[in-house]
Amino acid sequence: MDNPDAELAQAGPFDRADRNAVYRAIFTRRDVRGQFRPDPVPDDVLSRVLTAAHHAPSVGFMQPWSFIVLRGAEARARVHAVFAKANAEAAAMFPAGADSQYRALKLEGIREAPVNLCITCDPDRAGPVVLGRTHDKAMDAYSTVCAVQNLWLAARAEGLGVGWVSIFNRDELREALGIPAHVIPVAYLCLGWTSGVYRKPELELKGWRKRLPLGDVVRFEMWAGEERENPLLEQLRRDAQAVEAGDFVG
Ligand SMILES: Cc1cc2nc3c(=O)[nH]c(=O)nc-3n(C[C@H](O)[C@H](O)[C@H](O)COP(=O)(O)O)c2cc1C
């Protein structure tokens, strides 16, 4: 293009209703594991959420992702076997007490969800030297995660549940799906309509972990910055309360 500046557009705030729709998708998005309904996901819906994923940011615009769509029971059963083995190994890693709590959690919906997606990252997609990835090779995987989050939020807006399953031996998952050795399976997602979605993270409701106060994870100027009270921290507390009360307004 001769003059890219001719393509500049205004990017002001959305009007309030649209803004709140975005926040609503963010605050009501959940990881879904046990509430999948078997009815199929129409192609137009699946296409929209994949299109949202494909519009994620990526380092050097390399778009390192690919999306393997699994709808057949046989492929999903193969992946479930890979999960089951890793999940048994995972349970044994937790100390006594936590291991039984872990075993009681449902951590995937691979066979129940009518669609599974494996989202991969190909580090070679844009050649060996990638703008922006020159000093930190993980940036391509981070880009792929941005695509996952786009899809997850778009799915929430569509009313489609999504659950991320990460308990796999990576090489065994590669083998189950015929993924080349240099390609990284970044995310394995279960998708489908749901019978209901928890209002809070399921792991919180089941006593595994709580959401941290946002003020505890915001630091100022340096990692060990001293500032513990300021107007932003007060605002963060008010916003946390508003989210909790369900009346956060953008
Ligand atoms: C990278 C990543 C991997 C995850 N892997 C799993 C998983 O293997 N099994 C599972 O049940 N949930 C998994 N989750 C979902 C998280 O447990 C969930 O996001 C978290 O508990 C907060 O709940 P929410 O997503 O409903 O807000 C994963 C989430 C992310 C971002």
C-alpha cells in the first residue's frame, strides 16, 4: 500500500451498551467441564468463533496457529485415553489430602462435548527470524494463547461453553492427532452448548482456590515498589466488589 495512513480510522470508546457487552463476556466466561449437551454446534457458530480466534494479535503477525476440529467420537476417545493416563499421574503428584480432592474434580469434557479443538503453534510458520520473536522464542506460543482467549470470549457471547484441557503428555497428544514433532499443541478445548454455567470459577466453588485480590498483584514502578495505598488501588477494590455484586458498569 502506498500510504497506509489513509487507512487510519477513529477508535474511540464503544457506546455503553456495547462496552458492557464486552465486560459481560469477560466476567461470565467460564471453563466448562461437566455441563455439555450433546446437540451439534452449527457450522455458522463454529465459523464465527474460529474467525474471532484468527483475528487475535500475533508476534510479527506470524499467525502461528492451526485449529484441528474434532467431531468424531473415535478421535475424541483416543484423546480421552491420553488424558486419563496423564490425569492419573497428575493425581499422584499432589500431597495426601489434596490428591483425593483432585481426583474428585472433573477436569475435562472430551467425550461429552460435541466439538473438540486442538489449537497448535507452528514456530516455523514465518521463517526462522520473526519480527518481535528475536529475543524471546515463547512469543509465538503466547500469540496462540491470544487466539484461544478470543475464541473463548466469542463463544461466551454465542452461549457456547468452552473448557480447556491441559493434562496431557504433549508427545502422546501429538501422536493421537498426527501433529508434526515441531508443532506445539498449545490448547485442547471442549466446545458445546451447556445445561448451565457456574457463576464463579468451579475450582473456587469447590474449594480448590480463590480469586486473588487484584490489588495484591498490581505493583508500582518496580517489582518491590513500596506503594500500598493510592487511588488506583482503591478503585480496583471498588471494581472487584462491583464484579462480585454483578453490577460492574463500563
Ligand atoms: C492454560 C490453561 C489450562 C487449563 N487447563 C485446565 C484443565 O486441564 N482442566 C480443567 O478443568 N480446567 C483447566 N483450565 C481452566 C481453569 O481451571 C480455569 O480457567 C480457572 O479455574 C478459572 O475458572 P474460569 O475459567 O471458569 O473463570 C485451564 C485454563 C487455562 C488458562
